[in-house]
Amino acid sequence: MLLEAIRRDDEETPSGRSFWMLLATAVGTSLDAMAVGVSLAFLEVNIWIIAAAIGFATFCLATGGMLAGRLLGRHAEMLGGTALVILGVAILVEHLSA
């Protein structure tokens, strides 16, 4: 994400997405949702409250991301890519130091 934001020209439109990229994203998202669903099944929690909280958080973050992308354009993509790199490094350091 970060590299694409740096390399892309301002006049260039975002690269087209292929069917296989869409399929891979859908499978990854489905596996993630399945893992959360199975984990919640083992916990004795009110699933309606959890589902509402997840839906609300997803709505807020997706809407915020769309607005930031529209307002900030390439800079939002660079900020998002930088945040992902920092998060990945932090997780790596945490797991290597344990």
C-alpha cells in the first residue's frame, strides 16, 4: 500500500483490480470472520451486543477511511501504509521478544 502510493503518479488512476485479487480478499475476509465467529461461540457473551458493536465500528472506520481517502487522496494511502508497517513491526517485535 505504501509503495503503491509512492510510485503512483498523480494523474494515474488506481490500478484495476482483477477477479483473482477480489477472490483472495473475499476468502481472507471470510476466514477472518469465521475465526472470530468460532471464538465468540466458545465465549458466553451476548452475541447481539457484540455483533452490533462490530457493525458500528466497521461502519465508522470504513466511512472515515472513505472520507479521508477522498479528502487526502494519496496522502491518506501513504498514512495507511505507514500505519500498517508500524503495526506489523510492533507485532513482530512483540513475538520475537517473548
